[in-house]
Amino acid sequence: MVKQFCAARGIPYTEAGLVESYGIVIRYLNEVGLGHADPMECPLTAQYRAR
């Protein structure tokens, strides 16, 4: 149903498996949410670490 809807309106449609789709979402959220920040650095714990 969704594939037909997209085709009728010229909207790109992509299929992905469960694990692949989670990877796509996480990469996107890291790109827009963290910008150039280190995704492994937690701001909460960073304030307690000596620099």
C-alpha cells in the first residue's frame, strides 16, 4: 500500500531490514543531533572527569 502510494506521487521508496533500518536511524540522529560532537562522550559523566 505504501509502495503504491509513493509510486503514484513520485516519492522515492526504500526497503530495509530491521537491523539496517536501526542503523540508518541512529546514523541520522547522530548526524543531526550531535553535529561534530563525539557520540561516545556523555555530557553528564564528562563534567566529573578530570581533564
